[in-house]
Amino acid sequence: MGVSHHLSIHSKVISELTAYCYEQLPAEGYGFLAGAGREITHFFPLKILDPSPCSFGYLPEVYWETMKQIRSHQLGCLGIIHTHPHLPAYPSKSDAKYWERPELSCWILSFREAQKKLSAFQIQSGEINPLIYEIIY
């Protein structure tokens, strides 16, 4: 499935990912967003290998275990979320350069300002395009 330019995300997912990512500070938080069609209904945190405020890595077996969890819920992976503890909610040069999943939406939660900001993008071949999303309450 290609990335739609309009997605929806449940408010409970935003609450879950915000709480999880806040616990990871000062390192980046990371996880998968899953659902069906264009509707994100679940957050699956992914434990990172090397906690850092400006990069992340994970063990392949942790990645595959998370993918199995998503499939066991009969969901599809729709996006990847990570945080920017000190940067705006916009993909960094590294984010754009190393984004390997153009079929998935890229979500960034910034803790830079007192008011956290969540943004979504499509990244393909280094080109960054903002995505519109609707919050479902």
C-alpha cells in the first residue's frame, strides 16, 4: 500500500506514543503505527539498541518480533514514529537520507517546545512531503 496524503490516527494512539516516548527521554523514542486502510489504531513501541538524543538503532530480532505482533493483531504497518528531543517536528537531513520505507508514513514527535508537536510526512528518495492527518476521538 502506498502512503496516502490523508491519514487518521486515534487519539488513544497519540496518548500512548507520547507517554512511551516521554519515558525514553533524553533518548529518542521509536515505534510502529499500525491499523487498516488509512486509519492508525495501534502503537507498537520498539526498544532501541543505543539510546541517544539524535539517532537510534535496534536489533533485527526485536524488529521482526514487533512485525509478528502487528500481524497477530491482523493489522498492517502504516507508519514509523520517532522523536526529536531537541529538534523541530520535521525530518532531519539524516532522516531523509536514510529513510528506507517510502511506503510508510514518517511521524515525528518533537519535545523541543513546551507544547509537543506531532507531524507526519512521506519520504521518498530523500524528498519530504507533509501529510495531512485527522485525529479520531
